[in-house]
Amino acid sequence: MEYFLNIIIFAGLAYLIGSFSTAIITCKIMGIEDPRNTGSNNPGATNVLRHGGKKAAIITLLGDMLKGLFPVLLVSQLQSDTIIIALVGLFALLGHIFPVYYGFNGGKGVATFYGVIVGMNWLAGLIALGIWLIMAKLVKISSLSALVSIVLSPVILWYFSRSIELTVVLSIMSLLVFWRHKKNIQSLLQGSEVKIGKSTK
């Protein structure tokens, strides 16, 4: 009973933390148009970059990553159960995608996903981020870079952690991020996906 209570408490807190939208809060403080009402209408770093500039985008990126990283690191310090750690990461991502504070309409989850994998295994996380950066440099398309990196992330995590629990849950997270990018995937197939830094208007 205590074990399931711990899952509910930790996962619930992770969800509530994940539900804070760094993009919306940052844009409001900096006097930038709400990212839900401009460009791709997505409250994420890429959309903020297009319409709010680099500073706001960097703040958004770091904030969204910390939403995934902090809960995973915190629960890892409190106990070592990999199932609880994995579920905390999953619920942090669910909070970002389905935030209770914003009518359950959130972002696509890329930065929060990276924060979670860094928290699970820092080396696997850094490699996943490195793949994104290399791809972004080569193709200049954020969504494609993220999708390639994220589809490889469970394999990378398994190689370094050998944890079935972490790998299975990260695979579920990968599917969630892919599902959130369905419009981007359509645009990629049509050759109309917007490149990094370009306006969607």
C-alpha cells in the first residue's frame, strides 16, 4: 500500500510541475505574444524562437528541460526504485503535454523529454541531445532533428542503463512525442516543414 501511495504522490507532483508552461510564462513576463496564438500555436521553444527571439527561446528550452530533469533527479535521491523513477519522468512529460493549468492543451514535449532522459542517465541524455544538435546543424529542421534523436533515445538509454523499466517507459514517452508531432510529420512528408528560425507567417 505504501509503495502505491509513493507512486501516486511522486507521479502527481511530477505532473503538476510539468504542467507549468515555461513558454507561456516567459512570453507573458517579457511582453511577447502568447505562443498559443501565433505561428504554430505551440507553447514550445521553437515557436517562441520564431516570434519572441533567442533569449525567450533559451529560457523556454531550459525551463522545459528542468521540468523533466528536476522531478527525476529528486525522486532518484529519495529512493532507487526504477519503476517509480520511470513513472515520474512519464508524468512530468504528461504534465507538459496535457497541463492541468491550461485546459490540458500543452506543448509537444521535446525539451521535457530530454530533461527526463538526462535525469535517468546523464550520458544517454547528453548523447541524445548531441544527436539533436548535429541533425539541427545539418538539416536546419527542429522537428526532424528531434524525431530522429527521440526514436534513438530508448536504444541509447538501454545501452547505458540496462534497465527494462526505464527503457520501456522512455519508449512510451517517445511514442507520445511522435504523436504530438503528427502535423510536423505530415509537413515533412510534403516538404513544407518550416526551418529553424523561420517565421511560419
